[in-house]
Amino acid sequence: MAKKQFVKTSTLGKWAFILGIVIAIATGFLNLIWFPAVLFVLGVAVGFFNVSKDEVLLYLAATAVLLLSASSLLNLQRLIGGSATIVLGSILANFSAFVAASGLVVAIRTVIALGKDD
């Protein structure tokens, strides 16, 4: 019985991840102010349901690299300018909201787990 529940939450996390990436890319072409909030909620779902205890260190390292890369590319977009880089900048900003939310949840879960007495 518990195994079926794990499969359902794992599936939810996978779909939240796929949906977050699709929305981050699609919203690069649209300028709707509430999309980062949707991406943040999806990122929280990914952080809760998609990252196991064995994957925490690798996931947090990948999250840090992704956020640093997106930040660097956003700075490059500001230097170059142009309409294509505006779309790229919007995609990166939305993707950063998504990734940062999932990384925040995983980091908080890790700190809580480290603080527990086993």
C-alpha cells in the first residue's frame, strides 16, 4: 500500500518538473507577471516529491551551478541587448525561479534532517 503512494508522489514530482520547464520556456515569449509565482509553486513540489535523500548533495550542487550560470547569462543578455536576448533572459529568469524554489525546499529538508538526533 505504501509503495503505491510513493509511486503517485514520484509521478507528481516528475510532472511538476516537466511542466515547470515547459512553462519556463513558453513564458519567455509571453510577459505575464504571475508566471514566476506558478513556477515557484511547481519548484516547491519538485523539491518535496522529486529529490530523495541519496540525491540531495548532487541536486544542491546542480542547483547552485544552474543558478550561477543563469545569473551569468542574464548579465551577458544585458550587455548584448536585442530582442532575442530579451526572450532568453526571460526564460532564464523564469527557470531560475523554478530551480531556486526546488533547491530551497531540498536545502531546508537537509538542514532539518541534519538537526535531528538519530
